[in-house]
Amino acid sequence: MTIARDNLMSLQSHILAEEAKHPSATGDFSWIISAISLAGKVIAHKVRRARLEGVLGDQGTINVQGESQVRMDVIANDIIMRCLGSRASVAVLASEEQEEPTILRRGREGGKYCVLFDPLDGSSTLDTCGTVGTIFSILRNDAEVPDAERTVCQPGRQQIAAGYILYGPSTVFVITTGYGVDLFELDPHIGSFLLVTSGVRMPQRQKTYSVNEANSASFPAEYQRYLKWAHGEGYSSRYIGSLVSDFHRTLMKGGVFMYPPTQANPSGKLRLLYEANPIGFIAEQAGGVSMSGGVRTLDIEPAKLHQRVPLVVGSVEEVGHVLRHA
Ligand code: AHG
Ligand code: MN
Ligand code: MN
């Protein structure tokens, strides 16, 4: 459902209205979304001024993923840590850019939620003015589990909220709390994310696939069979190299995005806890499907914080075409 332009509903008021539907709600969760919204506004500003402030390019360090960090990865990570670190209900923060989770407070000290995030997804496209984004996933803190990494290693079906902020021609905030997907746009003149679409639905079919075909020689045979089939069916190919951008197009227009196992990344490149799970939750809540290695992404029991998985996510019919070539 698209909201009439004159309906001024901010992210904050929308979350509070949603919260009012849950009598046991205490407002802590809204505070976390508010912190993520603040971080998104600050990162959006930084991303747009990165060239002028001379903070593009490599940091000269390698992160826990074995990938070279760009300076904006570190800047975005620091912004999120500062915005979320001050919120009393956050127990654990876990970032793509940090090897270990950060424990802020135990359950008995009020730590109710764990927030996992990819501070800047697609950051390698930043220096050519590509669209990048922040991906987040919110889990309940399991106060009985003393080990922070084990606390955050929960299957994606246990997420209580997930979403992303897209820094493109406009700044878009997409979120689900398990009751459908809502889309907000930042109005920079008033500094608020305004509700644009409530109940986003992913089209059931669209003849577009999104994959890095340069790796296709090392894809498992079923993916190669699917691509051969799609080439004969008049599909178009779209690939930006930024998960959050490639997925947002898939959410809005339909199609299928996939990152299969490759020679360089035999388990797939994308990280389960802060890329595949939040994206998969959004996809399912919008009527799409998310699969990893033939099973539902959200049912995978994580073993490690930075665990990688293959990902096939998108329209029901389009993911079906990929799966039936298995
Ligand atoms: P990140 O920038 O957070 O490291 O993520 C990059 C990921 C994802 O955004 C994208 O889909 C994928 O890397 C692209 O990988 P290839 O360049 O190997 O296609
Ligand atoms: Mn990423
Ligand atoms: Mn990243």
C-alpha cells in the first residue's frame, strides 16, 4: 500500500504506533530503531561528503573477513557503535568489521537486544559513486548464554526486526518487525525518515537474474544449468556488486539475486548473520523466498559470527526456477 504524499508519518511515530499494539512493550525497542535511524542519517551525510573530505579509498587494513577495509567501512562502523552504544537496552553489538562481538551489558543489567550489522555494504563501489547501504538485524539477548558469540548465533527466524538503509539518489530506510515491510525516505530538509510505502510486496515473477557471472565457471552445476536455461528464456541480467542495491531492486521489481559457492568462496561470500538473514527476513515478509544451499536461509543454525553461506533470494517463481535445476 503506498501512503498518500500528504500523510506525514515519520519512522519514529510509525514505530511508536506499532509499539502501541504490543501492551508489554516498554519503548526500549523504539529507542534502538531511533539509534539506527540516527546512525543512518549521519552515515548518509558522511557518504555524500566522502570525496570532499578525502575519506574514500582503502584504510590499509584487512578486516576479520580477510578483505581490505575502505576508510568509510571504519567510519560507518564507528558511527553505529557510538549511536547504539548509548542505548540502555543493547546487550551485544556485532559488526562485519570487528572480529568479536562487543558486550555492552548483561541481561541482568538490562541488556535485552543484540544488534548485528554490516556497517557499509557494497563499499568497494563507493569510490565510483555506487549505491551502498547499512544492513542490520535485531535479536533478543539470551541472558542465560554468557558467551557473546553464542548469544548472537541464533537462526534468522528468531530475528525480531531487520532492515537496511540505502544511500543512493535518496536515502531509503527499509524495515520489518515481522508484520510486513515498510519503506521510508529521508527528507533532508526536515531530517526525518517519512513513510512512503507500508506493506511492500515483492512481485511474484520478473525475468531478471542478478549474479556475478565472471565466477560462473566455478558455480556448482545446478547454477550453471539454471543460467543456460535463463539465457534461452530471454532473461535480463543486472548486477551492481552491492548486495543491498541488488536486493532492493529485486524487492521493488522482482527477480532473483544469487551468490553461489565459488572457487574463491566455497561456502558463498555473503555472511549469514548480518547479510543473508536480514535480507532473507525482508524478502519473506514481502512475499519472497530466501534459500541457502537448498534450505531456508532463516532456518540455518549459525555456528560462527562471520559464517558465510550461499544465497538465492527473490521472487517465489524466480527462486523456484533456480531450485528446480538442482
Ligand atoms: P561488503 O561491501 O559489506 O564487504 O559486501 C560486499 C558483498 C556484497 O555487497 C556484494 O553482493 C558482493 O560482496 C559482491 O561480491 P563480488 O564483487 O565478488 O561479486
Ligand atoms: Mn556486505
Ligand atoms: Mn560491509
